[in-house]
Amino acid sequence: MTELLAAVLLLAAGYGLGRWQPLHRVSDWANWQRYGKSTGARYWAMWAVLSVENIGWLLAHPVQGRDNWKHRHDPPPPPGPPVRIRTQHTEGAGE
């Protein structure tokens, strides 16, 4: 019975954390702090959160991170062809 209660409590805790998403909220907070005038402890907390986030992403996706780093100074792709607008209307079209 104790094992069953422990399993139910763990499932409930996991569900609660999944709904609350504390790491996502901290990441959103840190990204919003980049656009303000953070100073002191807020600045260092923001810097630490974003650094951990970036290092975690690089550890999870090393090949994509290396490719992005290699191509960071590439020129933008050429624009597509211009949009062509038809000016002629035919009688009975769309009926």
C-alpha cells in the first residue's frame, strides 16, 4: 500500500510540475529582463538563466549549433520574384 501511495504522489507531483512549468516561466522571465534595464542581482540572475539555457541547448543539439555558428555571417538569401497582380477581369469567372 505504501508503494501505491508513493506512486500516486509522484504522478501527482509530476502532473503539477508539468502544468506549472517552472523552468519555462523562469526562461520567459529572463528573456523579458533582456529588454529592460536590469541591474544588480536581476542582471546576474538573468545572465545565469540564459547561459544555462544556451549551454543546455548546445549540449542537446551539438551539430545544429555548430552549423549555425559556421553560417552566422552568411549573406541573406536573395529575395523571391515580385508578386504579379492580375488586372484583367473575365466575365462570368467564379460563377
